[in-house]
Amino acid sequence: MESIFFLVVAAVAVISSILVVTCKNPINSALSLVMTFFCLATFYVMLDAPFMAATQVIVYAGAIMVLIIFVIMLLNVRAESGKRGSHAVLAGSVLGLFALFQTVWFLSKGSMTGATGTMDKAQIISVGHVELIGKALFTDFLLPFEITSVLLLAAIVGAVILAKKKI
């Protein structure tokens, strides 16, 4: 039953991620991205990581998508009116096939290392997921965490400047 559930969620995730790229309306693309985020949260629940699932839903499906939809409405982005140039479709197809070939090649030539972490499942359960994630986030990964927050702030300021009318 778990395998069937995984396959269904995986199929929905793949279809919704394809819709993110192919939808002409930016709001429909954003909603498809929300569906992809919910599928990823479901994967986290299946991997016994409920905190990561909740964070996925709250941060990405909630806050980041509100920000993206706000920027779409602020910039007044319309659906694509004309048809795409054939050179763009050709270049995208060639690039996509190249990426697919590379992925298949690396997966076929690579091997699993079998490396495991320093903590086993019993230790993780005794300490708790949230404490371990918080300790790693605010000690080992503090600089990338802060850089990400500055980048998000810069994106918001950039969107406001782009949308601002001439004074």
C-alpha cells in the first residue's frame, strides 16, 4: 500500500512540476508549484520527518508562494499572448535532452557509497528532529541561512523598484 501511495504522490508531483513550466498563466504556474510543494511535504511525512513536512508547507507553500503571487500581481504579468519562437522551443528541447542524458549517464556510472551518518534512528528519536535541525541550522549553516534571508530581502526590494511608476 505504501508503494502505491508513493507512486501516486510521485506522479502528481511530476505532473504538477511539468505544469509549472508549461502553463501560460503565471497564477496557474504558481498554483501548480504549490501542489508540488505539498507533494514534497508528503514525501517528508513518508520519510518520518514531520517537522520538515510542516516547514515545507508553512514556509514554501505558504509564505514563499504568497510572496511570488504578490510579485506577479505587483508587476502585472500577463499571460503570454503570442506563440513562442521556434528557436526557443528547439533550444529548450535540446537542453532538456542533454540534461536527461547527463542524469542517466551519471546514475548508470555512479555507485552508492553506503556511507552513514554519525547518529542512528534511536538517537535521533531521543534527541528530536527539531533540536537537531535547529542546532545544525544556527551553528554549522548560519552563514548560508543569513545569506538566504538577505537574498529574499533583495528580491522584494527589486520587485518594488521594478513595479514603481515614474515619479
